[in-house]
Amino acid sequence: KNEFKSTNIVRIENPKEKKIIDKIKKFAPDLIIVISWSQIIPKQIIDIPKYGVISSHYSALPKRRGGAPLFWAIYDNISNLGISIYYMEKGIDDGDIIDQIKININPEDNITKLMKKIYSKYPKFYANTLDKIINGKSTRKPQDHKKATYTKARKPEDGFIDFRQDSKKLERFVKALSSPYPPAFFEAIDKNGYKMIFK
């Protein structure tokens, strides 16, 4: 009902800071939605909203928790990508699952194509799940932590191509680093000794 004001925007560098926690408490949110956040949110924030804190992860949790799930899905040559919406807890992608869907990954898919598939289904899936949560029709399924596996986070420099890889792995490596991700790259030195980077 109120006009959105710039004072409702908070820049968060460390979610564990007391001033951040106090500011969120002052907002008194009914629900917190977390999207593309790489830090662990402390329990002091998780306990604030009455509907909880929800997030999503590109895997069929509890499998493949952790970083860079899209890269690893293509590089590891799995046949489908899970998308999970879940309640955040104090650990890494370990909260109760609200709902999940799967998206097929074809051998010719790169990250660009896979993300187009995600964007064709994800918004409606997320909106329907939110509607269920707000209307008290959602369910929550505890994860079986004994079945949990993890993938490693990555940095742009991890895109350096190791030509000693098996050719099929090398192809998947490049496909997994297409736009909008920083690309795969290698270095070469020409006859004059100048180093060049090829992306």
C-alpha cells in the first residue's frame, strides 16, 4: 500500500552484522526470499519472518548441494537438472524441501541453452510455490542428510583449459562455461614470445 522508498533498500556485505539483523527485524517481513546468494544466512535472520526464509537451488536436493551447480551438471554429464525450492536453515542448502522439478539436459546443451530451459519453467514454478506457501497449502519434506553430496564453488580463473583432459570432458568443460558465465580460456605464446589469451 505504501509507496516503495529507497530507505527500504539495504546493502548487505555481511549478513551476520548486528545492524543488518536489526534492520531486517525493523522491516518485520512475513517472508524472505533469497535468490543467488552465496553466503550462509544466520539463524537470527532465519527466525524473523513467520513464513520462513526460502531459497532455490539448481539440483535435486539433497544431491549436489553447494557451488556452481549448473557448471557441474553439464561437466559431470548428468541427464537432468533438478530445481529445488526449500526453507533455508543454518547449513548449506540443507533445509526442508517445499517442491522440486526436473529439466532434461541434452548432450548438445551448453550453459546458454540450459538457462533458456530454466527460464521457461522457473518463474511459473516459483510463483506457484510462493502461492502455496502464502495460502498455507505447501508441504515441507526434511532432507535425508545421509544422501547429501556437494559440488565445489568456482572462480573465473578456474576456466583455464587443461588440454590433458579426455576430449569429451574437454568439450563439456567448454560448454559449461558459455555465456553468461566467464568463458573457458587458454594461453599461447607466439614466435616473438608474446603471450596471448584465447577465450
